[in-house]
Amino acid sequence: MNEFELIRRLTRSLPGNASVVVGPGDDCAVLDVGLPDRLLLFKTDAVVEGVHFAPEAAPEKIGHKALARCLSDIAAMAGTPSAALVTLALPGAFDPARVEAIYSGMNELARRYGVAIVGGETTTNPGGILISVALLGFVQRGKGILRSGAEPGDAIFVSGELGGSLAGKHLEFEPRLAEAQWLAQHFAVHAMIDVSDGLAGDLRHILASSRVGAELNAPSIPISREARRAAKAGAAAKPALLAALTDGEDFELLFTLASRDAVPLLDSWRKAFPKVPLTCIGKIKEGEGVTIRDKQGVRPLNADGYVHFS
Amino acid sequence: MNEFELIRRLTRSLPGNASVVVGPGDDCAVLDVGLPDRLLLFKTDAVVEGVHFAPEAAPEKIGHKALARCLSDIAAMAGTPSAALVTLALPGAFDPARVEAIYSGMNELARRYGVAIVGGETTTNPGGILISVALLGFVQRGKGILRSGAEPGDAIFVSGELGGSLAGKHLEFEPRLAEAQWLAQHFAVHAMIDVSDGLAGDLRHILASSRVGAELNAPSIPISREARRAAKAGAAAKPALLAALTDGEDFELLFTLASRDAVPLLDSWRKAFPKVPLTCIGKIKEGEGVTIRDKQGVRPLNADGYVHFS
């Protein structure tokens, strides 16, 4: 049984209550706590030594990443982050200076977005460092963006460039909070997610939630310099397009809106965020699954996100 | 550097914002999110295999404990729990049936208190199972109870019986939510905490936050049957009183109120909760530190919570 099957079984029978607007299965849980103008967003995310960061990673960057991942999920709902609790699970022998440096990276990012760190705990974890961040945020009623609103005919957009994140970006990325809030204010975005599992995988999350399919245009997909460099480095590396589709940890915004909004969006975005690329990479279709179009024609992306290259 | 010193260093420079009513250092963080009648409570707590439960513990009880510890912290502020996120960090080789049983224990407890489980995540943790629960709750404005309100002359009360929790109670305890909410509605409780580190340690948290001292009356301290049994079992075991003072994981309510309220409280409590003992165990004094009175006189409790028995 893989992670997704286990989660499906576990989430079948979870207890709910009247405050739940969106439960498991989107970037954040959404709760109606009785505020007239806003809904509450609630998210946790954990990073584990040896899984999400190498033991030799700079501790400030580990702290940055632990909080930035949660902020990216708030961004994916077009929300504003508010307060965080930090659980720091440490092996018996830990270096206090290293722990303080982890907090220093986290605090700096929190200050930049007005996020209060209101406590948490330290506990023992024999296997290595684990940092779990619980984050609260808010979204204006009517302005939140779920994964489930994509419609046939929508244009699919992605911010930034994809692939090769492990070369460094995964520890340093800036969550796309400003861009997401701007999008929600200025355009009728139908569905949004942050790219954490990889473009192919996260697009599938939107498609499954929205019960639609998609066609990607291969030449349009924005491939990062790192993914191109790694592809050139040798036969063992992935082709650059495959890296952009499947590497994951890009933490870019992937979203859809009506195709008539595509050109106005590109114009306005360029003025608002001149340093951040925004690319239309395909369209939403009736049906299910993902196809990809290139010079050779249209082929399916297979189930685990990998393209069959001929 | 021990855990408390590390926390002191880490919490010195945490970022805040205008929503923070109570940050690190109480049972829960307290946030003012703009609700006219209520404040938000925010708490995380983690349990780790080999630290908070034995690998052979029944999985339903592990799930129960993971959530019950957080609920106990909401109780300590006289709050009402609302929604939880669950982070389940698992070693590479895990048994799905065991994971489902952990959830089953958690879900049953959540349903009993109307708590929605709105998501979370599973991740890899090489060292063993770690479960972190993030919990939201609410408290009526003006009805929340902090650690910092104890006053000289207050009577000190504790619910239940103390010591020997590791014999089984630590996996099965019922959080004292009903009792705490009743207390906040009917009496002017000055300070409250749940007993997780042990009576002596948690009383010190109240005293430090309130800048007062305390005198305990040794014969009054309610000692559990398990602590008495363990003490009788042999010379290696702790004396029963020492177990009640220091064992921890009792998850009872420890609180103070004006001494004039002590007798009315005992009368009303007996009617409201006939099966739950409530005991006056001492009084708050000017100054600092804890002394304990018994037939031989008054002696200090030393810094690590242990009594010097002559």
C-alpha cells in the first residue's frame, strides 16, 4: 500500500463538525469559525532529516524550508498566513547552536510575512531532526481558491521555472504569497495548487478534484536552468522536460482560469511581477488524464507522471 | 543545555503580531482573530515511539493518547476543542492495519468531544512512529484561565489521583474538558495547568508565571492506587508520595482560587462530578519556591522536583 492509498483509507471515516468548509484533500483545511468576512485556513507540514533535507544542509535553510512549505500551501488557497506553532523533534545528542540557526532561518521568513510564532515544543526523535510546522491563515470569504474548480476550456498557467529544485531552490524558495493574493484580487482563478509533488502529479490533483482532463503543450513548459544543466551533465540524468514534469519541490503556483482571461492575465502579471515568469502550459479538457503535445503529436502522460519518450 | 534552557533561548526572539494574546509559555497559544465573543486556542503536541509509548502498546491507545494530550491542554485553559490536523511520521516499513488502528483510537476520542479531524499528512521517519497533533479550540473572552493568575492566599486544588500513570493511565486518560469548563463557568479560578510533567514540576510552572510560592500539605496529596502498589513492590520503586509529586503524565487539572471559594467549590464539585476526586493540597504564598509540610515539619522541595526524604 503506498502513501496515497493509505491516506484514502484513513480519510474515509474522519470525524467532522459544523465548522468544516474543506476537510482533507486540498492544500489547507478551511474552517468557518464565525468571522463575518473571513474563513480560517489550517495546515501542518513536516520536514525530516535525510528525506526533505540532507544532514549537511545549512540549518538556517532547513528552518526556512520548514516554514516556507506551509506558507506555500496558504498561498495555494490565496490566503494570508497569521500564526505558527513549531514542533522540533531532535535526536538525543543535538547541537544547540544548530537548533538556534534553524529557528533563525524560520524567524526571518516569518517576520517577512507578518507571521507570529506562538510556541510549539521540543521533543526527542531517535532517528534524526524532524520539524513539523502548524500554520493558521485567513482568506476573504469568496476569494479562496480550491483545487476543485477547473473547467473544460480553462487555460493552465504555472509561475516560475520547473525542475532541478534539489540543486538548491528547495531550501531557498520564496513562497508565492504575494502573487497568489494578487491573482485572487484581480482574476477569477478557477483552481490552484502549489507544485510540491511535481507538475504532472500536482496537475493530476487538480484534475481529480475537478473531474476534468488536461492537455499540456511540451514546448511551453518552463524548464529551469538547473534541470537543463543536469540533463546535459550525462546520460544518467533525466531529460530536462521530464525533470520539469516530475522533479517536485518547485513550490510554484499552478492554476487555471477561463481562456478569455489568459491574455489580460499575462499583460497584468508582467507589470506586477516583472521578475517572475508566468507561462500558459496547456488547457483543461473534458474527460480525465493528461496528454502532452509536442512536434511528434499528442501522447498520454502515464500514471506515475513519467512520459514515455520514444 | 537541557530542554527548558533551550526553549528559553529559542523563545526570546520569536516574531509576533497583533493577533497574539498569549504566545509561548502557557498550555496553549491564545489568538484574537476578531471574533466578538471568543478567542482562538492553538496547540501542538507530539508523541514518539520509545519515548511516549512503547512499541508494543495497543495502537488504538497510542492514537487516543496523541489527541488526548492536546485536549488536556485545551482543558487547562478552560477551552472547547474544535478541529485537529494529524501528522503521522512512519518508519519505511509500517503496518497499514496498525496505522488504521491508531486513527481509530484518535477518531473515537475526537467524536466524543465534537472535534473535526480536517487532514494532516503522512511522512517518513526512519527512527519510529511519531504522531504530532495540531489542535484548535475556543474560549469565551474573559473565561480563559492562564498559568499566571495565582495569588498569595489562594488554595491549590488538584483533580483525580496522582502517580503511577505509566502503569496504564497515560494511554487511557480522559481529558478533563468537562470539569475545566464547569470550573470556568462557576468559579473564579485564578490559574490552571494540566499535570503532564508531574505535580511538583507543573506547580512550579504556575508559580514562575504568577511570581509566587507555594506550600503543599503532604498528607493531602491524592496518591493513586498504582503509585502505592509500586511503592510496596520493592525498595527500588519510589516512595508513593514522591511518585505522586514527580511521575508526570497524570493529565489532571491543577489550579488555584481564592481560599474563601474552597469550601463552596468542594461542595459543588462533589455534586457535579461525584466520581472524580478533588483535593485541596496546599496554598499559594508570597515569595518563590515550594515547601512541603508533613508530621516532621516544613521542608523545601528541591529544584528538580524531588523531596529529600530523611
